[in-house]
Amino acid sequence: MKRTSFLTTAVVVSASLFSSALNAQEEWRLVWSEEFNTDGAYNAEVWSPEQGFVRNHEDQWYQGENARQEGGCLVIEARKEHRPNPLYRKEGRRDWRSEREFVEYTSASLTTSRSFSFLYGRLEVKAKIPTEGGAWPAIWLLGKDMPWPSCGEIDVMEYYRIKGVPHILANAAWGNDRQYNAVWNSQKIPFSHFTEKDPQWAEKFHVWRMDWTEEAIRIYLDDELLNDIPLSQTVNGSIGQHINPFTRPQYLLLNLAIGGDNGGKIDDGAMPMRYEIDYVRVYQKEGMQAFIGSEATSERQRRDRGMRVRTVPRDSIRLSDPCILADSVSNTYYMTGTGGLLYTSPDLNQWTGPYRVADTDPKSWMGERPQIWAAELHKYNGRYYYFATFTNNDIKIDTVRGNVIPRRASHVLVADTPRGPYRPMADPTYLPEKQPTLDGTFWVDTDGKPYMIYCGEWLQNWDGTIECIELKPDLSGSVGKGKVLFRASDSPWSREVENGKVRPNKVTDGPYLFRTGTGRLGMIWTSWIDDIYTQGVAYSDNGTLHGRWTQEPLPVTPPNFGHGMLFRTFDGRWLMSVHSHKNVAGRYIRIPQLFEVDLSGEKLVVGKMIEGEFK
């Protein structure tokens, strides 16, 4: 619900064009709901309350005490209160949260960020909203994998005043090429559109509905279509890695804001304001994906909730930075990547999942809801290790050329089985706190010591690096300082045009090490040629991490394939796992792909892509 700008007001789209969707209710199956039928406290295992002054310069202090179940509804109540602001700072660095000496209003915002998210489906919320001055109730969704707005935002319902005129809004937002700047598809319908048909509209409950498919997000109010958002238009810009956030799970938020950027002048005489939610229900069709639980959802848990464990072919999975572990103990392939999800397969063709497997510590630097990028699985000395990039957008470590850089770092979790759960080890950090690092991978060098190889992010150094750092024998922390192996500008093939001039590209991405049949140490890594995602190779001149790295003159994979890794199948063949990075009908999609690989000679040779089934 963060706001920077809106698109122009648009009229309500005729629902008649989509009457077939309304007639297909029998195809939808209830997979999750909250009915709020028991008076008392809300279910704390499902709903997490936000705390404090949170966003949009709103006047209320959020706290869980302002929400309860009563009379078959969830009641979120905004109150006029006066008490000291615990964040208040009289001197020193302050922002809008700490400049206020007193809390004047309280309310509640509840989220399912730690308990439930889903990808595609029908959401229905029956609610009665407050419409008095200052009221800003909302039903909305957010993704967890990226910072706002690249994470994606869907506003199924917002109510507030625009230039003093009450409106109901139905919106979606995603990222562009500027940090914290959104592209909006926003429908703003004057409240009079509804009250002219029913003068008692505000005194009644109404049903907001979202139908979310691979093609579009459609938002309805009492079966009237308010907004139709094609997913072909919702692709992030460069900050969001050209990913479509609405092809990833989102979690729910229910809140009643007061005042702030959009709520308008507050009517104290209307206090306390009540926002009442009768129910929240999520339906899905066969094959859609629900994610229930903050950790991996077991097959039994899914079946207990009436859901089928989803098994799909490889080309139906949408996944960035795919890494595959061939585990000989379980005779199973495990695939993970960006998003922190896990798939399993017996044959590399049919995959079951996804499961959540990363169990991070909310009290650590990662915070409660870190983004997870480029996860990898490695088996070492009988245990399983989860190398991944974690981002906490609530911590800012630097500002370079106008870009605010959040806390982002490669880190290692551990588990006793490849299915996890993967949990933190002894050391709270592996790499410098003020350096953004990503895409960490694992290597044991000729000295027998384990190392993490990672990227120093170009947004800070403006010429991305590939670096290595020694790890402790049990991988529980790092030893010493990192060493730069090479920079993005060392590559002869990665290029971009800047101010009309061709120059080296700044990006380093996705390092992964291998050794050829002759013992030569190589590294695949990814960058860009203009807007084409591309993977190249570098080799060490002495067969160790600490040698001089020489770049091959040409890329090693076709255009728009990258962030690769190598693994050996159970029958001994070498394969490369990469994702394809393509614009299909206006949508960027990333699909795991496999290439044959020959490592028998001096150099890595990439063969044909495996299309269809792997045999």
C-alpha cells in the first residue's frame, strides 16, 4: 500500500465481458480460509500484527491490541489515543516516525507473511468498511522475494479521498528502473458510483474478489469488474531483474490506516472507527500453487488441507538461478534457486513441490522476512549446506549515485538432510556488513580448505567483482578477509552502451566453479551484453583460486541463458543447469533449462540443450 503516484482515473470495466468467469465457480476449490467465528483474540498462528508507525506518513500507531474477533467478524478498530511516542527523538537524525512526540491514534494491520502465501487463485473477502473522514481501509497483497515495488503489490480494495472526493480503488504495482519507484495500474472509482445505486451502501457488507491467473489479475466488487490487469504488462525493470512479481507467491494484509498521505482529514467525532471482515477465503483450481506454513509444507499437511501435492514437468516451473543437487543417498534430485523454494525429482523431468526449506532467525540481521536469491545446495562432510543471498530492506548500508543499498549478503545455513529445514550456524555474519554481496557458491581448493566465492555488487563498487573468502572447517563462519579474483570490466564479451559509448558492463552474477578432465580450474559466471543475459567462462592459470584468472573471449551459452551451475547425473553424465531469460509476449519469464556438458578436455564445452524429457 506504499504510495508514490497514481495513473489517471479510469472508468469501471464492464463485467459482462467476463461473465464466463463468474459462471465457473464450480471449478474453484476452497484451499484456505479464516471465518472469524469465535469471539476473542484473532488467531496469532495465522495473523502477525505490524507494530508502530509503518508507512505513508500515516497518523496511526499499529498494534495488535486493536484487532479482535467479535460477532463472527474480525474487527479492526481505529481509536483516538494520546500517549508518548516510544520512537521520539528530540535531537539527532530523525524521520517522520521519530519526529512525532506523541501517538495520537492507534489501529491494527494484520498480515499472513509468516503463515500463508499463494500463487494464483481466487481471493474473496466479505467486509464492511468505514468511510468517515481520515479512513483508509485496505485489502492487499505483497510478495516477499524483492524490495517494494519489485516484490509486486495488489490492492484488492482501498478506500480514501482523492482531492476531497471519496474513492474505492483497485490497483497493482511493480518496479521500474528506479529504486523504490513503482509502475501503477490503478482504477479509481468515485464512491458515488456505488452510493447512487444504494444510498445505504456503507452500512452493509460487500464482497471483494480477485481472480489471479497466469494471464491476468481481475478485481471485482460485488461481481462488478473494477480492474483487469494483464500480466503481460507487469514485468519489473532492471532493479527487479526483469522478473514478473505476479508469477510468485504473495501474502495477505488487512489494515485500517488513518490520515497520512492519502487518508485525508481525520474526523475525530467518528472515533472509534470499525473495519469489519466477515471472512477471507482462497480458492484454487487443480494445479495451482498454495504455500501454507513458514517452513516446508509436508505432503501430509497439504493432503490434510485437501490439497494435492503438485507434480509438474520441468518446463512448467518458473524459477531463477536454478541449482540442482544430485543426492546419491536418497537417489533424488533437489532443485532450488531464487525465492528459497525446493523441488524434488527422481528423473529430472517431473518435479514435486515447491517446499519452503530456509528457517532463518528473525532476530538476526536478516530480519523477519528476508528476500532469498540464488540459493544453492551443497553436500560436504556428510551434511547439507544452503548457500544463498539474503536481503533485509529495513537496513540501509550505503547510498551510491542516488541508489539506496539495503543490507544484502551471502550466507550459509545447514541441515542434516537435503530437504532441510536449513538453519543458521554459529557466526551471525560471513562478510562485511557494509558490503552488499550476492550469489555465494562453494569450493574446496587444492589446499583442502573450503571457500565461499561470491559477487561484490556493482551498485556499490560500480564495477562488479568476483571474490573468495576462506570458510571455517565446518562452514559455520568465514576466516580473514575476502580477495578479489576479477572484475566485470575484465571480460572481453560483456558490454553496454552508456551515453552513446560502448563500455564494459558493470554486472557480475552467478559464479560457479568446476575442474576439467585435465585438472584445469574454471568458473562460469554471468553478465550482460546490452540487454541480453549472457554467460561466460574464466580459467585460473595455476589451477587454484589464487591464480591469475583469464577470461574466454566469447560467451559459452546461447543468448538469454545464464546463472548456471554444473552437476553430475546418477548415470555419470555432466549437465549444466541454467535459466532461460526471455521476453515472451511482453512478459519476462525464467525457466530452468538443462544443457549437455563435456569436461573431458582442457575446456568446458557446452553441448545441446535438452528439450523434452531427459533420457
